[in-house]
Amino acid sequence: MDVRAEQTFTPYRTFTRKEWAAKRDDTPMTLAASEVAALRSIHDRLDIREVEEIYLPLSRLLSLYVEATQELFIAQKRFLHSDEPKVPYIIGIAGSPAGGKSTTARVLQALLKRWLPKPKVDLVTTDGFLFPTVVLEREGLMQKKGFPESYDLPALLSFLSDIKAGRRPVRAPIYSHVTYDIVPNEWVEIDRPDILILEGLNVLQAGRLPRDGKAIPYVSDFFDFSVYIDADEQLLREWYVKRFLAFRDTAFLDPKSYFRRYATLSDEEATKTALGIWTTINGKNLHENILPTRPRATLILKKGPDHAIETVSLRRL
């Protein structure tokens, strides 16, 4: 295919930060500066300006998408003469480690919860659906934690299927970033929310299609809208190293921390360790599994060196 044609015919419309900020229109700011600060991850950047210029326009767009989906649902109910209840609107958030997925998920949840008439908005991460450490060690997958094969995919698909079916309540396992493992016999209950945000590295992952034409469900099949947090790999690597160094003085100091052994490393040793982890695990996962899913997102938020979002690409309808 002609290179010029590839550049011309794209499924996305891309906006500069200034162009996107203008889409806010009259959407009100509902978060105080202190609330915005509390939503930010340790290494990320999030301030009032970022919320006003990026996330308020996105909140406005999502309100239009949710409203349109609800109207379509009502029309389909009439057509089918059905009395089934309204199902949750599911938003998927994907991207690389250290890219800022968690911050985006939390700020969206905070904004969407304040729509009138105050919808119920739940947030779940796919970390809870990782196999327990004992299973990963038995299967030789500890060095592939975060790769698609390290997740209990049937359990995750069953969870999403139950959510979309309107079952209540539905349980999601809890993951501890301190122990680096699933918390035994603990879970969060999701009770028929209006909106569910699912955040994870590989939530847009697809697979090879079966030759016999049988249906194979993917996590993204349950999404009504999806966001990919994007940045150049060099930046992602730098952010990962900075986060690792910051964790030495915070999370790694916890006596229960799986990474306790890294707390006493010097800056040079910690940097070398973090770069090694990135090269052998995170960078590999990015190239093999995460980045290839970027074109499947409804919206792509592209970050610059200071973590600020520079462009927004929205898939055409």
C-alpha cells in the first residue's frame, strides 16, 4: 500500500492539546486541587490544568457515548419486547507500565461519579486476575508477570460476562502491590454499577482467530469504550526507573514488601536493577503484547516528556 495512503486514511482524528481542550465547552470542574493531588500516582503528573484541558473534555465525550448507548439499549428492548435491566457501561484503560494508567482510571472515576444524577462508578484493575505467585512459580511464569499468559483469563472473562449480564453482586480478587501477590480469601464486590472502569496492561489484547469460525471471547469484547495511554518507549523506561527509585523510600521499606531487598540499593545499583527489569520483562511485554493493541483503542492519549498529554486521537465512527 502507498505510504501516503497509509498516512491519509487513518481511523483516528488527532487533536492537539489546545484543540482538545476547546471540546470541554461548559463542562464544570467538580474536583478541588486537593482531590486532584490525591488521585495522582507517585511518579505521575496530574494538576488542575491537566484535568481541565484533557479529562473534562473526555468526561463530556463519555457522557455523550453513555447516553447514546442507553438510548440504543432502550430501542433494542422495545424491538425484542424484553424487560432485561440496563447493563453497566464498561470502559477499558490500557497501556505500558509506568505510563499512568492508574492515574487516568482514578481521575475518570472521580469525574464520572459527579455527573448528575450521580451514577455509580466502580474501578477494577486486572492485577487481581493474575495467577497467585505459587502458580506463576510452578508454571515458570514469574519472569512473565504481566504478560497475557500470567492472567487467569477464564476468571476475568467470567467476571466481565457476569457484569454485562447484570448479575449482582460480582466478586473480583484483590491484589497486593506490597506482597506482589493475590490476597487470599479477599475480594471486592461489584454490585451492578452504572459504569465500570477496567484498567490493565493487556485489556485490549486479542488473539489468533480460530479457523473453524468458533467464537472466542476477548476482554475487549465487553468494552463500550477504551483508552490507551501512550508515550515513547524512552520516556516509559525513564519513568519506570524514576518510579523504582521513588519506591525505595516508600513501598519497598514495608517489612512485608516483596521488593524489600531493593530498599537498600544505591542510586546506581537501583537504576541498573530497574533497567534490567525493564529490558527483560516490561519492555519485552510492551513490544510483544501491549503496543500492538494500541490501534484497537477508541481513544489514544499521547504523553510528552513531562507526563503531560500532548495529543488526543479519537477513533472515527
